[in-house]
Amino acid sequence: MNIHESAEDYLEAILMLQEEKGYARSVDIAGMLGVTKPSVSFAMKKLRENGYITMDEDSLIALTADGEAIARRILDRHNTLSSFLESLGVDDQTAREDACKMEHDLSEASYEAIRRRMQGCEECPKQTQ
């Protein structure tokens, strides 16, 4: 799964909205990400063409299995990195903002090391996905 950072952000936002509200709409995604509705429309078209989302007749957006897998991976990275930064004494807001920046660019090796540290097991073998 090799997609652009912005696509990962959209998929993560859709997942978060579905978990919070039970549905995702373009206007909610725009508000969450601080982008324009036309930007969301363009992104949704690309995500739909690539098989990551579906849209129903009411324009509600749903993740496909592939889209959900990417969204859950990114959300897990975000939550783990936020918790890690908070454990270092970074305030909650800054930790969330920095985690958003890091979640896409951090290598898998570094992420796994942080995840293991957060689980309290520095010497645990790497888990593969």
C-alpha cells in the first residue's frame, strides 16, 4: 500500500468520523482537516477510483476493506506516537499535532521500536503486519 500522505489523512479522517458519528460526509471531512469542500470532492473522487472508499446515494462515504486497513494503520501510528510524546512530557495538543507530522514519515523500524517501548517491552521481537 503506497499512497500519498494526503490520501492517508483523508482515510484517517473518514475512519475517525465513522467511529465518532457513525458516518462520514464531505463537509465533516473538510471541517476536520481544515480544507475546502472542492478539495475534499477531488480527493474523494481519487480515493473512489483507487478502490479505497464508496459513496452511497446520500453522499455518505464508507471505507472499503483496503481503505480501512490503511486508515487503521495510520490512526494506530498517530495514537502510539501521541502517547509516546506525552510520556516524554509533551503537552496533549502539541503531541497530537506532532504525531500528525510524524505518522507518515517515520520509518517502520523506528515506529516499531517506539511501539515496543510503549508496550513496555524494549527487547520484544518485531511483529510483522
